[in-house]
Amino acid sequence: MKQQLSALVDGEVDVERCEHIFLAAKSTGEVAQAWREYHVIRDVMREDYWNESDLTSRIMANLDEEPTVLAPQAVSASEKVTHIRPRFNTYSWSIAASVAAAFFVGLFVFNQPETNPTIQIADKDTDQYVVAHHNYAPSSATYYMQNVAFNAGE
Amino acid sequence: MLNTANLEALTRTGFVENNTKAYTTPNHKITQGSHRDMTVQAAHAKQQENKEFDQMLVERAQQGDKRAFGLLVEKYHRKLGRLLSRMIRDQAEVEDVVQESFIKAYRALHSFRGDSAFYTWLYRIGINTAKNYLVSLGRKPQVMQDVKLEDVENFDEANDMRTMETPETSLMTKEIAQTVNDAIAALPDELRTAITLRELEGLSYEDIANVMQCPIGTVRSRIFRARETIAAKLRPLLDTPQHKRW
């Protein structure tokens, strides 16, 4: 685990997968000790090292007297990701359900027997008969009457 | 085996040019072509090393985990002290101001939204605390007036500060620094190269792997072994009882 801590100190570990390192680092074991040692080494090498004293203990002792900070929980990057996933899944299921519904409706519609077959209600002889009678019809409205055949194409 | 195309970068660490085991700080900046790219990448790598895990620690502290904040204290108190020692000469006073700065930061932690890096935010608090402290004593803060916070964030601020020896540096502090430097100088070449490229040049593991022509896993292992070797020498001086962290 200390090797993972070493990589974490360098920002070379996925933060979302370092919970166990975090727990170990804030405990009292050797990983916690390594957290201090690795940063002392870094500070010395980068000449950011200033003074070795028991300052951390003093600061933490003072913080023990402070009321615990409880901030409104910020949405962390990891939480943003986990929020996106359920929404994505919800959309996926919605889309899948819509497609399935459309499929079954379409299947039902196209499998219906042909309920409106073309029915020929007049033949050529009938047409001639109607035209002949139009000429003698008393109403002028008959001028606008036309023959209609329901069998399209004829 | 080292990648000879990157020898110039390695000479800055001092162990290629003179073939000694001396561990030296680079004393000039990269100014040309690919080295500039490498510098940019190094700055990015240094920012990455801090930002993500720091943000996680801040969020845990905001949820009431004081030990998470303790990790940030352990990580930054020396660096902040180094910075503030430019403003305040007395070591005991600097320690007080560093302590006050962390307490102020903790109290204001609920307002930290992560818009800037935690250490930038912390340094602002530290500098303001130091200024207020000096004003309260009737002293005029002078030294830090020309230091820009942007430079602090870009890690360039230390170039000038590093040249300044803190007058109150304790014997123990000097001994610790000497121990670390000696331990680094005594490291096998491959370990020393890896840890130096990481800590001084700020290269990512991927860049170090390219320079040293080895897999990234090997880089990770070498840096870890280097740290452990140095820490073994350092441990008796730090003398941290395992049952007592803080």
C-alpha cells in the first residue's frame, strides 16, 4: 500500500480508487508515517523545507477545540459521475421502451387483415345510365354531379 | 538505460554531466523546443499531484473529518512556513502565524468551493494573517509585496525564495536536510534519476519512463524504493511514534 501512497503523492493514482490509502494515511500506522516522510523528502528536495517542529501536533490540538466544520455537501467530481450514470440509464430504458412500444404497435398495424378492399360499386354501363339521366334532371345541382368509382386506377 | 535524446534534461540533475553521485539542484531553466514542452508538462504534473487529492481531503474535512484536514496540515505547513519566513524573521512568530493560518483556514473551510487550488487559497490566508500580525505589532510588511499569487500557483515563487537562508533554521532542521541529501546522493543511479526527475523536474511517470526507457510500472517502483531508502535514514530523526500521529 505504501507504493500506492507514493504514486498518490505524485498524483499518479486515480483519486476515486484511493479510499483505502486515504483511510490508512489518516490512521496511526506506517502509511500515515510515510505520508509525513514522503512530504519531508519532497520539501527538502524542492527547498521548500523550512523547519521541523511539532507544529502539526500543535495545530491539530488547537483544531480539536474548534467546532467541527460541516459545510453544505459540495458535489464532488466523483459524485457528478455517479449522478450522470443513473440518468443515462434512465434515458436508455426510456428509449428502449419507446422503441419496443413502436415496434409492437407497428407489428399490430401491419398484420391487420385488409379491411377496406376496393369494391366496385358501378360499372361502365351504370356510368352511362347516370350521365343520361343527368341531362334530364330537374335540379341544377345535378350539373355538378360526377361519377365516382371507388376502385382507384380505373 | 537512459534515453540519450533527453540527456540535456538529465544533466540538469547533475549526475550525468560530472558522473558523480552528487545530488544537485538544477540551476537553469529549460528554454528550447521540446524542453519547453516538457517544462509545461512538468508544471501540469505538479499541479495534478496536488489538486485532486487535496480536493478530496477538503471535501472530507468539510464533512467533519478533521484527520483529513490533518493530512493537509502535514503536507503544507512546512511550505507555508517557508513562504511566511520571508515576511517574518522570527521562527517562533512564523510558527504562530502558520498555526493561526491553518485554524483560520479550517474555520473558513465551509466557504472553500474549489475554484482555486487549496494551497493557493491557504497561502492567501497565510499572507493576510502574516500582514495583519505585522500591522498589529506596528511593523510594515515589506518582503512579500512583489510576490504574486499566480506565481505561487505556478510554483515559480520559490525560485527567489530558495536562495534565502532562514536565519533561525534549527540544527535539527539542517540535520534532516543533510540526511535527505546524503541519502539521495548514495542512491543507486536508477533510483536517484527517477526520484530527481520526479521531485525536481516535476516530470510525470510517463515522461520519466520515456527518459529512462523503461515501463511506467518500473518508474513507480523506483520512485517508491528511492523514497523508502531515504525515509529509512530519515525516520530516526523524525522519530514519529506510530501510536501518536498528532
